[in-house]
Amino acid sequence: MQEQRNLRSLGLDDHDRLNKELGGGIPKGSIVLVEGDYGAGKSALSQRLAYGFCTEDTSVTFLSTELTFSGFIDQMHSLSYDVTDFLLDEELLFLHADLDTGGVLSGDEEEDGRMDLLTRLMEAETMWSADVVILDTFDAILRNDPTFESLIRQNEERQAALEIISFFRNMISEGKIVVLTVDPSTVDGDAIGPFRAIADVFFELEMVEVGNDVRRQIAVKRFAGMGEQVGDSIGYSVRSGTGIVIENRSVA
């Protein structure tokens, strides 16, 4: 029973089987890394996590580099995840990270506009007050931070990741959960390596061709402290009007 109290339930047990497949929730004080190529379902899964956590009285901050506020509402509605009350009750905080200067700035001004994104992220105290913080997509933040980029060019990948990893560790020491979604095709593998190494929970979202069909699965690469309770592969689909649907584990 102590183990269950150390988990944050993903909820929606009467809607899908995700919480059951993952052993009853995500351990408190965890860094969760969700990797997947474009179209693999990273955003849909992170949106499912956000909605499910909220239904279990867990406060969530959701930072998106792609969706505006209205786009987020529309996307959640299309998946039948009605977050309106959670937003109004401040159980869910949505933030849009606009990484595109839109050509307004140029030269040194443009560089200043992009400067120290990771530092600004870490200093945004309000967003870190929630129980769960979801950064979708984290690779876009890395790619648009000039300091991080500069260290990568100097082959100082581990040094580039050190400060943000230290910050994440400090956050999870308070029992928070930090969820990072990453498209590995957009960032050098050596830059992502340190984040893979420190992730307590590591999912790879895969698309597998079976005949004429393409099936999605969550490959569970790491799930700290859960032993045999969590399988190594969970089949799923994303359906309009329904959201995440857990399928049979086998994709053969």
C-alpha cells in the first residue's frame, strides 16, 4: 500500500487502461522522458497524461512549443478531454512557448530574443508550482537556446545538459513529476543522452508496420521501482472523439 501512495494516478480507469498498464500511475519525484518521431503521438500522450492527472486532483502545468491556448483547447476537445473546468479552477495551467521571433527581430536583437531560454524556463516560478510539469516539446527548447547550441558545437553535450538536469533533480526532490517529450530526430543523440540517462521513466513511442497497417506502441525502456508490474510494450491508438485507446500489447 505504501507503494501505491507513492504513485500519482493517471486516472480515467473507466475510459482507457493506461493507468492499469503502467502499474497504477507514475512514481512521485520522477523525470519522465517520452521520445518519438513526428506523428508518433507524443503530444496526444502528454495531453492524456495532463487530463488524467487533473481528474485525480493533481495540479498540472502544460507548456507547449506548438499549440496556442485556443489550439490546446481545440485539441483536447477533439480527444474528448474536457479541460475547461480544470483551467478555470487553476488546476491546469497552460503556457505557450513562442519560439519563433516571426522576423520581428534581426541581427543581435534576434539573438537576444532567443537568449537563455533554459534559464528563463527555470526562473519561471509559477509554472513549477504544480505537482506535474509537462514540457511538450522539450527538444524545441533545447534547439532554440543559443547557449545550449554553442556548447553542443564545442562537443560539450554533458556540460550543456548539466544545469537543466540539476534543476530538474531539485524539482523532483520535492515530489514533483517532470515530463519531457522529445523528437530524437531533431537533436543530436549526444545532447539527448544525458536526459535519457537520468530519466526515471523512459518511454519510446514507436510506429510499427504490420501488413498495410501502422500500429503505435509505447516501448517501456525504464520504469524505476516498478519491477514486473509494467510490461515492456503497450499497444495504443489515438482516436478522434475518444483520445488514447490501449490496444493489445502484441503488434505482430
